Amino acid sequence: MQIKLGIAAVLGAVASLALAEEGRFDKTIAFPRGGEVKLDWSYQKCAIENLRVLNYPSAFDIEKARREAPNDHTTIQWEFRIDNRSSNKYDVKLSVEILDSSGQVVKAGERSPTVSAHSAETAKISTRVRTVEAADSPKVRIRADIVPR
């Protein structure tokens, strides 16, 4: 039994590594409520360093939405920091999915910026979601594809 678990763990790690080698990244994390998440996803010399959450509703706004306006919406921005240290351009496809407690997608957004050679840029994805759903969603799935142009 332990050998099977060990083999499964090794295969999972190899599959994850193979995805990263191709410039594809996929990670489900706890909802970063107004903070920064270090990603360090890199392919060749292009890296997605971190993700910052902007405009997350305040505790006051969440409680007000629960009491008075359950259909109140908020726009959350997901800011990715991308650093390209190569002499090539890259197309970077970014996506964010807000997940409910059962793992279903509540709201999703994506963006596909082109990152110039020798540059550092930020790319923002906006998601307009019900304030209560944002507060009650425990996880977020983030994905990225880094493709040389």
C-alpha cells in the first residue's frame, strides 16, 4: 500500500513538473483576501512572480451586503507581476476562478497580455462578483500559460 502511494506521489510530481516545463501552471489556493501570493512560476526567462488581490470588500461592506443587499456586487482585481528577462516576447494567458465550498466556479476572468522583451509588467484581471459570494468562497484557482512569441 505504501509503495502504491509513493508511486502515485512521484507520478503526480512528474506530471506537475511536465506542465511547468511546458509553460503551463495551475494552482488552487486559499482565497487571498487582500494580500499577495508568491507564485514564482517561470518558463525559460519569463516569470510570473506574484499575485495581488485589490479591492476586496471590507468587513463592513460584507456585513452590510449580508443584512441589507444580498445582490450587492463588488469588482475584485487580480494583479499579476510578470518579469521577462529574455530578448523574446511572450504571450501570457492568465485566468482566475473563484470557487465555492463545493469547488464549483462562482466567477471567472481571464486576460492574455503580451510581455515585451526585457520588461517587467503587471496584468490585471477584473471579476465582478456578488459581495457575499466573494466573502463565502474559500478557494481560488489560478492558471497561466507562458508561450514564446
